[in-house]
Amino acid sequence: MGLNLNLGNINKAAKDFTHRRTEVVEETMRDVEVEVIKADPQQPRKEFDEDALKELAESIKTHGLIQPIVLRPSPDKEAEYYIIAGERRFRAVKLNGAKTIRAIVKKTFKPEEIGYVQMAENVKRANLSVVEIAEFICRQLEAGEKQADVAEKLGLNKAIVSQYAVWPELPECIKEALTSKKNR
């Protein structure tokens, strides 16, 4: 016994169907113009080693951009983006004089998640300074997060987070010593 389907009726029903389900696309991969991309002012990394950036730029020139950067749309300006992950790659591509960069644009990041994504990215890519880590942790604690939650999200021991949390109370001479390049 054969199964006989009348696909004509399905096609007719599909043509008559006007109510379509639309979903918000949470992320897209595309080439984005370098000039519309901005560094995130809350980015934990504040200093970028120029020699390391030149090496990365040379590697990208030779092998191409292996991993796209991650962007989020600007809340203030249409067609402008902030870097979530990949600022070193972005800077290296700019050194090469490129007009565009391959990027993943994520539209649905919660503001409280962005800092953790940036910290995780930076910790994996290149060493952050003690100051950059301390300032990020203190910013999260000032925003009302608990040390245990910050420790869990960063994959650190709570005791280490507690040590960084004392940053605001340190004497200025210690802060200056840790901030200077001599002690890195």
C-alpha cells in the first residue's frame, strides 16, 4: 500500500499563510567597518603592549584573522559597535590598515555579563596586570555582587578575590608601585 501525498494543497496553504513567526536574531557574523567600532570604556584591559600588537598584526597579515572579534551594538548610536572580546585583534587589524574586520555581533548580552566575558577573554589571551584585575573585581563588588559570586564567575578561589578586594584601601605608594611598569 503506497502513501500518496498531495503536495499541491500544502503549497497552496503556505502561499495563503500570511502570519509569519519572526525571531530576533541574537548574533550575526559579518565584516564590520573598523571606523564604526569603539573600545568599551569598561574593558578591564587598559594597557596594550605595542610590540605584542605588532607581532599579532604581522601574524594576522600572514595567516589572516583566525578568530573574529565579538561586538555589541552601541546603546546610543545606530551603526556603532563596542568591543566585547578581541580588542587586541582589533588594534592589530587597524595597524595593518584594514577597513573591515570579521566580527560576531551579539545583540542580547546583559550588561552585567559583559565584564565577565571581557575578563575571561583577557585572562586567556594575555596576562592582565594586578591593577586591571583588582579594578574589575572592585567594580563588580561596588555594583553589589558578592565576593563568592565574583570568584565563581571568574573561576578563582574566594580568598584570591578577597585579596583583590582590598585594592581601594591600599596606600597610594603601593598602588603606584603596582601600577608602574617596573613591577610587571
